[in-house]
Amino acid sequence: MSGEPISCPIMRVSARTPPDEARRLQRRANDQVLPSGATIPSEVIRLRPGAYVEREHWQVLDSRAQHIVRVAAVAPVLGARLVSHRSAAALLDWPVLGAWPDRVHVSEPGRVRMESRQRGLVLHPLAPGRVSDAVPIEVVGECVRHTGPVTTAADLARDLPYPDAVVVVDRALREGADPASILASAESAGARRAARARRVIEFADPRSGSAGESLARVWMHALGAPAPVLQHEFRSALGDTAFVDFWFPDQGVIVEFDGEAKYRDQAFLQGRSATDAVIAEKYREDWLRALPDVRGFVRLRWKELSQQGVIARKLRAAGIPLAA
């Protein structure tokens, strides 16, 4: 797990907790309803029976960090179970489209039935001998074990919708996971959804630089666009270099996913201001457009990735042929 440590202590109630202390904590977890009917949110949030966090600590966390705190909250009841699926992706700092789940996904050795639910948990079967890459980790003061990159990618390739699964497997490959190992892990768990996993893994590409790029590639493929070159390098006459997200050499068209992180995230800004980043990006686009091989330039934004019609219009306007 990467990033700064998560500061959100978990308060627990057990059989050894003094009754007065337990009742006080439980009262603090109840919203207050005023005579007017207005509601004052509770000071404390109950994550599962016997596990609470202070609201002020919880509210400052992003959704991924909140899910990791949920993982820590269920740690005492996990036993031999492994944190898995989207919950393992949170611990690996992988992108997952949509909201993080409000239950922790775990795989249970010996479980025969498919997915089922308990309080705070979603249980998945774990085939004997399937997991060889279990990873121990400490989260919010609790020790848990989660499925490693190969098994997590295989599970999600089988279980997530196709676009979501491509986003995850692209990330796994970019971090060095072996596609053949992911496929073998997916197939060893049974043939029911192995064909879905194979389709995802065969399409996945480690050169995809972000979740947005992965999703854009899925939709371009679905629209019948030619296969682009990923991360193609261009050089300017002044010696500048640029790697573009997608290059369609036959049409001479560059397609870039324009995520906001490059203008907001300090990891991308590298000490620059957002204004400086915008100016640098404008300069970069100008010299790319001026290259003799470049005849078109398309930018796709996050909100457009849910609108295939918008993507299709932009690609066609730039001269990229589509089948759909």
C-alpha cells in the first residue's frame, strides 16, 4: 500500500469493555433529532458491530482510505480469510471505477458457495492451493493478509464488468505482473468466468498510463477504431520529447486523455503551479501539432468517457475511421 499513513483510530467494543464506556460510545454513534425535525449527525460512525471511528477523522479521508479503514475494522474477525477483489485493489493502490464498496471483500478457504454476505463482509470462495501470492500488511494498526497482484488481477478480470476489469489489469501489468500468470490464476479457479478473464487479459496493455487511458482505449476499440500505438515518442526540432497516449499513424492523429490530475496532483505538477502546468501543456500541444506527420489532435476528458457518442464524433472529425 502506498501513500501517507491513514490516521483514523478505530474504537472497539468487546466483552472486556466496561459497560458504561460501551454505552457512551454507542450513544455518540446515534444521530440527534431536534424538536424541529432537523438532524445533527453523530460524533462517531459505526463501521461494524463493535468498531467505531470519530466522524472528524473519517470525513477528511478520501473514499479509498475510508475503505482501507473498513478493512482494518473487520481484521479481528478475518481468521484465515484473505482480503481480496476490490478490497485488495484498495490496499494495492490500484484504481477501481465507481465507488469503493461499503463491505470488505474477502476470500475464504474451503468455501464452496459463490459470493455471499455477512455483516461488513462479502465472502468469495478460495480454491485449495490457488493463492500463492498472499501479502501481509499492517493497516490502521491491524495486521491483515490480502491477495497479491496476480490473484487480485485474476479475480477482478473474472468478476468486474469488462471496462472496469481492463482498468485494473492494465495497472497490474504496468506494475510488473505476468499476464500468463494472471490468466493461469483465473482459469485455476474454474471455467465459469475464465473466458471473460481471458478476453480482458488479452486486451490489457502495460503501456496504459492511467485509468482514464485504459477506459478510453476500451471505448475506442468498442467503436471499431484501428488499434493505436500507445506511448509513442515524438521529438521536436528544438530537442523536446513527448510521449502521447494514443497515436494513429495511418491517420496521423494523436489522441490524449486529458485527466485533471496533471493540473492538480503534486506528483504530476512536480513543484510547478497549475498555471505553469497549463502553459507547458499548451506549448507541448502546439509543437506536436506542428510536426509534419501530425494531421489531427484529439483530447478526451473524464466526463466524455461515459458518452460514446461524443467520443465517436471527436474521432471521426479527426479522420479516424470507426466501424460502429
